[in-house]
Amino acid sequence: MSGPLKAAILVVSTTAAKEPSTDAADAALRQVFEQEGGGRWHVVDTKIVSDITTQIHRQVTLWTDGTEPVNLVITTGGTGFAVADHTPEAVSVLLHKQAPGLVHAMLASSLEVTPFAMMSRPVAGVRNQTVIITLPGSPKGAKENLQAVIKTLPHACLQAAGADSRALHSGGVRKLEQEAGVSSSPQHHHHHHHSHTHNLSHVTPTRHTIPTDDEAQGHAPRSNDPALGPSRRHRSSPYPMISVPDALALIATHTPPPATATARVGPSLTGSVLARHVRATEPVPAFRASIVDGYAVVVPPGGDMRGVVYPVVAVSHAAPADAGGNGGAMPSLKQGEVARITTGAPVPPGATAVIMVEDTRLVSTRPVGGSSVGGDEGKEAEEEAEVEIFAEGVREGENIREVGSDIEEGVQILGKGEEISAVGGEIGLLASVGVKEVEVYKRPVVGVLSTGDEIVEHDREGELRLGEVRDTNRPGLIAAANDWGYEVVDLGIARDQAGSLEEVMRDALRKVDLLITTGGVSMGELDLLKPTIERSLGGIVHFGRVAMKPGKPTTFATVPVKNNDGERVSKVIFSLPGNPASALVTFHLFVLPSLRQMSGIDPPGLPRVPVVLSHDFSVDKSRLEYHRVIVSVGSDGVLSATSTGGQRSSRVGSLKGANALLCMPSGTEPLRKGAKVEALLIGSLRSGIL
């Protein structure tokens, strides 16, 4: 058999059948195929069915009984003792051959993890040319069971598909093991002594679970396992300390790309970023227009128009043809005639220039609709009849805006990646050329969640009880995200129980693109956040500690989920430190660039400006420090930075009024007044001029 082996995944779950985004098993299993399948697998299909035997039968036989059967069908879910668990029974009926060895391998590996694996009732076997295996419904259990057998499955599938057994087995078991990348413990090979001697280098350490590629890349769960209790928790963080630039690089790499949407042109477009170039759908102006009040003329050769009296044969106002202006049926102007015209009005056909009213004199008038009269004796409404012009050297095109002279039709007026501001005139520009809809990047929806049993709503009545803390982070972060133009979902406060936190986070990831949690990322035994992300949600923690002050325990993770269209997408989680000052610093430093990257803003970081210190600043010995400062512009144009006060991370008072973060390198000597340092602008500049 050439080419990759085809696998299909059947999720048996009444819940997921109703709400596909709740399923995490599919993502976990695909990850095993990708990372541990040795490049042999192509997952061709995933289907979700309810716990109903007929539905399971229908889907499995579609994959196994056609002209092009898949090589492997994996089911996940419905293998337990619950009333609704029918999968093993449904699958057994379909099997032509049982495969108890695969069942034994899966149970043995699961029992190494938990005695409760004996509650699983897997079946495995072959139907026609397809190997079928049932896995538990939990993403973790499904993943571990598949890891236990994946290395040997290609061999099973090739045999089931009808490959020549003799050729497959020609090199003996050792060759098969080498090809599959598995090893058995040496004692199984005593009967091979004649073929090779056991020197010690052959003895491999016994390990009962297959090391995952994740582990090799540092992606295996490093968090505490909450089930083990406090005596077994880590005494120091298992997450390596990384630098701020490395943290920002990881965020840039793992932030999902922006999604696009169509938006109507109007004030609500402010802050959006264009996902496609915009071309003018019509020229501006769309007709030849006068740029002054005066008279349209046909310029004679030489351009001398002095001292001649011209008849006024028509009038053109800046009104459309059918609204009082007579643009529709304007006769062509001949040399020796003029037409009165107002600013912005269409130039009559035939006219080649416009003379300003200041360069003319009224010679005679006539009653409206009557014949010419000298002077002003007529008392009824009068109209100009003749004017004299005082102009020489008149050039063709004078005082006329030609069609498309501002913007030609079809020309690009705004480029992909440009931000639509409220102050730069982009909305007016789009409106002027009749663009009604544009393609923009969707702005991500942000969720803000506080965690911890000690946290209470900030506006709760009554005194605080011992140990209670008012929630300052959630309102602060919601306000900050709103201010940067993002829609925010307030997710409230989650309690410190693994199950409830997982439920709240699963629910949150359905509604939002980026989730911010605060609290629960340090080293306490109740810090469940990282374990929940890694162990329950199937996510990857990309970093869990950053060498900075404040904000060392900042955590960045991504979790695979299905969106409403059933597509697999990545959602971002930032877990920020619990104290308010650190939360706002890390929001601006890390979360905001991720949000801006998802919104299509390039570059996504905040502007960095050089500032001069207005007093001495002490620095941290070992960590880069972000000091909250007020940056103001002096009368000399110099930007100067003043501290907002004591910077202890738990000190809320220092939040007041900061509009920038001073980037202070670590060192032993304080930074002196007058030194130049970089600052990140997080708000508008103040004027220091009194």
C-alpha cells in the first residue's frame, strides 16, 4: 500500500451532536495522529453522532463498506457503564474479527494511569478491510489509549487491507519493532540469544507510557495534577522563565490569524482594519464642476476676453438636473455666449473655462422670461442679460474641476491593512466614491474572568469578611479592553474547583476569541488554571513565567475548539497575575498585541517613544521592570517621564494616571534624572505646559 493510511474519527456524544463546539476529543486525537503517527496517517473525516446504536452503525458502515474503505475507524465516547453507553455493543455486532490484544494494550496502559480504567469497556477488531477501535469519551483517556496502540496500528491496518503477510513479517519481530519505533523489554528475547549477544547498551529503560512529541517539545502537562493533593505539588515552578522578547515572539507565533467580515461603510467602521484593497467605484467629481461663482465661457483663440459684452444664455446651479437645476437639458455653449454658474455646479457642455464673478460687470438685465431692458427701471424679478468680462490670457480648463481630477474611477483609494480612523478622514473618503461595503478583519471578542474563592464583587454591600478581596481586576480589564475598541463579555467570578473552572472556561471559549483570566497562576495548591488548560481542555501552555517585574507568573496558552461551522480554530487564553497593577501592565504588554494581531493591525505592538526621566528611578537587580509613569510634553518639545508613585505590585495607588510603561533594564545602579529611556505609550500624552 502506498500513500498515507486513512483514519476516520466518530465522536459518540449526544451533547456534542447538539453543540459540536463542546467536543475536545477530536482535536486531541488528531494531535496524536499528527505528532506520534510517524507521518503515516491522514485523518480524512470526523463525524459526531448521538449515543444511538443505529446512528453508530450507519456511520461506521459508510466508512467500512464502500468501494474505498478507510483503514482505521476510531470511536470516542459511550464505553462506560452509564445507561446511555452503547458504543461497544454497537461496534461488536459489526466486527468480523475480534482484536483482544489491542484491547489488552489499551487497558494496560490506562491502568498505569488510574485504577478507574477498569470501568472502560473497549472493543477492537476488523470489519472487511478496516480496523475499528473504541476509545473512552474523555479527551485525556482517548488520547492515552490511542497513544498506547498507534505505533503498531499501521501493521494491523496493512494486514487487514490485504497486504502479503509473508512479506510483512520477513524480517522477524525485531524488524517490525524497529519500523514501528517500539521496543520491547529485553527479557522477552531470551530465545534470540543465538542471533545476538545482550551487551548492556541494548537494555532500554522501562517506560510504560509512550513519550509524546509534546513532551519532547516541552508541551506535555507541566502543571500540578490537582488530584494528587498539596503534598505532591511542585515546590518550584515547572515552567521555564523566559524573556519578554521571547514571550512576545511566542504570542506572535501562536495568535490565530484574523478572520474577515463584510462591514457597511459608516461611523461604526471606526477602528476597523481593511482586509482587502478598496478601489473607487466612481470618479470624484463625477461631472465637470466649477470651483468658483462666475461664468462658464468658451475661450477664444489667444484667450483675450477683455471689453466684450457677452449675452448670458443659461444658468447652472449646484443642484441635480431634476431638482431645480437644469443640468439635464443644458444646451451646448457657443463661443461668444456665457452661462452663469455657482461653485460646485456642472459646467455646461462646450464650455472650456469659468471666469470669476469678480472679473465681470453687469451690463443689462431682463425681466424673468421677458426681453432685455437697459438699467434697472423694471420692478419685477430680473435676470442678468449681458455681462462684460475683464480678463486676458484666459486658459482652457481654468477654474474647472475635471471628471476624476480628485479621484479617478478604479484607482485604489485605501490599501489592505489600513486602519479606518475617526480623525483621518477615511470614512469620508469611502463615502465620497460611493463604496457601501468593505471587507474588514473581525475584531476579536474578549472574555474577562476572575478566579478564586476569596474574590467578591467589587460593589457587594456590607463589610469584607476575613480573607475576602474585592474584584478590582475584572472592571479594570473590561474598561481597558473596551477603551481599545473591543467587545467584552463579562464572565464573572469562577470558584476554585477544578470541575467548575473547566465548565466555566469551556462555556467561555464558545462565546469569545480571547479569554483573560486573573488570579490562579502562581504557586498555590489551589491554582487550578494551568492544570485545567492542559489536562482538561487539551490546550498547550506556551509560557508560564516571564522574567519581568511585575507580572512574572503571566501565562499564555492556546486551546483547540470547534467553531459554530464545525471548523477547528484556536482560542487564546491569557492568565494574568491577580494583583491589579500587574494585571494592567501585562494586559498592555502581552494581551493587547495579541488582540491587535487578531484584528489585522500591523505592527500590533504599542508605540515606543524615548523619554527623559524627570527624577531618579531605582531598578531591579535581576528583572526587566515596567514602571508606570506619566509622560508629558514640555515647552521644549521633550517628552519627560514621572513615576506614578510606589510600584510594589500589590499597591493599587500606583495605578493612578499612568499613560505609559517605562522599560527599565535590570542593574545595580539607579537610573539618574535626565537619562533617556524607552517607554510604551498606553494612553494619550499629557501637556506639561502650564
